[in-house]
Amino acid sequence: MEKLSKKETEEKAYHEKKQRILQSFLGELDFTIETDEEDLLSLIDDMIQRISIQENLTLPDRKKLRKDIFHSLRKLDILEDLLVDSDITEIMINGKNQIFTEKKGKISKWQGGFESEEKLNDIIQQIVAKCNRSVNEASPIADARLENGSRVNVVLKPVALNGPIVTIRKFSDKPMNMNDLQAIGSFPEEADMFLKELVFAGYNIFISGGTGSGKTTFLNALSGYIPKDSRIITIEDSAELQIQGIDNLVRLESRNATLEGCTEISIRDLIRSALRMRPDRIIVGEVRGEEAIDLLQAMNTGHDGSLSTGHANSAADMISRLETMVLMGMDIPILAIRQQISSALDIIIHLGRMRDKSRKVIEITEVLGVHEQQIELNKLYEFDYDKKRLIQKGELIHVTKLQAAKHENLS
């Protein structure tokens, strides 16, 4: 039998003590009476005071027990400590005892764990229920979100062989703006001013990048340049965007079909509905499949200034991926698809995650049109790995929207 360290022995003893006290407390609670958070904390204090002598509880023990028992009953149990840690950007739960966190791009194992798999399952059900979603053995995969907007992915048995798997992508309580991104070196000031003009003028912009490259954060920040009197409709699989400063904002979220008879509401359904809601601009959180054709058609029917994101390795690769996505939803000639893409998209901003874990704008590319059956791209900015900064490579060719915006401002 493996010998436990002193710290592990102390943690095990505390865990057993907490479970004993929690079970005793649950036996005393009257569940027929609705109890608010303040009343519950008061009851916990009374209980801890009564047993502190017999359990030989120190003052630090009392404070920790008060918090842990409350989190176990009303919050997300041990996850609360991880969620309030602003340095943690990702929480990865591989079963009840295997919890990993990401801080500043580095992954490490966390020493805590859930008391049982049943408790972890309870927390999972609590999370997905708040988003009106369900996850079980019949439908073992679900996407959800926390109250602060953090993204949650859940995979259960029998698909997950080593127990319930939960991945939480945390988002800051205070969304980053373009000034914040510029301050941490994501891109230079001249590119910031250029993008501000493009967004204000109503260029259709697509943000591409790999997993964890900061697409959602950048989209949030870029939306800060949208005129405040615009009517914006956001469409997402799981609501994550934190659009600030727009009063006329409509937020839509897709829904999966459920065993209880709820019909599926897809991203495609939401885009089509949004077109009847008099939007000035449509923002689709991420395009993954056949909804790409609906987004392109929306951009081609007068909804200038729309934004979206997608996974790709470069701006050129994003074009290829969009072609594939369109073919998933509609069987049309590839040339027609390329004409749709080149007519809809004005700018592609590609983000990358560097070896030092920082996130940078790698390229800003203009979509020109179709020439000899291929989509032409005009690279405006490109990251120089020797100089370690974004360098201007070309001039914007399609300036009609910019000129129109400047004329409106003058008039």
C-alpha cells in the first residue's frame, strides 16, 4: 500500500471530517422550508459552533468548513475555488480525482478531487440544467455555460471510459477590449486604428485561428468598435460573447433536441430567423458546418459589418474550410461557392498561439474576388517572426465602404 505524505494525510483527514459533518448537517436540515443563502450560512455557523469542541476544530478549519459546506450545498463544490482564481484559464476534469488547470499557458495537476463520482455527476447536471440542456448515457455529450459565461463541455460514460469528463474554458469577468489586447502585445497600434475604421465602416470580418488562439476574446473586443446605435443579433451554440455598450442587442442560442420532445433549434434556424428581426449586423460566435452558407447569404443581403469566427491554420485555409462547410449544406458548383465567399467576406483576421503561449494577430488579409476560378487574397499585415511584430505588407484595395463611412461622417 502506497504511503501518503503528511500533506495528503492531513487532506484526507479533513475530507473525512467534512463529509461526517456535512452528512450530520443534512440530517438536521428541513428541506420543506425554502432557505436563502444568508439563512443557510447562519445554520452552518450554528452547526460548526456546536461541534467545534468535540471535533477539535481550529479557527482555519472552521472557516474552511463553512465555505466548503456552503459550496457543496449551493454552489459547484470544489470547483468554486478554481473558478474564482483569476489566473486559471482552463479547468480539465478527467474523472473525480484527476483535475488539471491551465495557468499562463501551463497545465498542472490540482491536488483536490470530488468526494465521489456521484457528486461530480450532480455538479454536471446542475450546470447543464441551468442552460436548459440535458446529458445522460443516451446523450452523453453536451455543451453548456456557467453564469459568468465560461464555456463548459461534458462527456459522460459510456463514451468517456475514465469517468465524467468536464472541460471549462473560463472567461474574464471584465471582458478585454482592443486597448487591453494592444497593451499585451497582440498587435500594434496602427493595426488597431485600421481595424477600428473597418468595423465602423461595415466591412464583413471573419476571425480565424486554432484552438485556444483567442478568437472569441478578439471578437468580443472587436465588437467594441461597432456604432452604439446599431441593432446587433448574436447567434451561438453556447452563449459566450460579452458584447458591451450596445443597448439594442439580441442574444440567440441554439438548442439540441431532447428526449422530452423539445425540437432542435440549429444555428441555421437562428440565422434565418435573425434576418427577419431587422438586424444592422449579425454576429455568429463560431461557424463549424453547414450554417456557413446561411451566414454568407446574410452577409450578401445587406447586413454589412457582420462578424464571425472559425477554426483554421491560416486565412487561405479558412477559405478552403468555408468551401467545405458550404458543401455540407448545399450541393452547388465550387465556383458558385467561391463567388459567394468572395462577395460576402471583406477581411480575414488570423490569430495564432506562439511558443511562449502568447496570442498574436498573425495576418490580416483582404478578400478580393474570384480570378481564374480561385479566390484572390491581398495580405495587408503579416507577423514577422524575426522582428516579433505585425508588419504592414499591402494596401487595402476595396475602399468603397471606407469612403462612404467618411462621407457620412462629414455630412
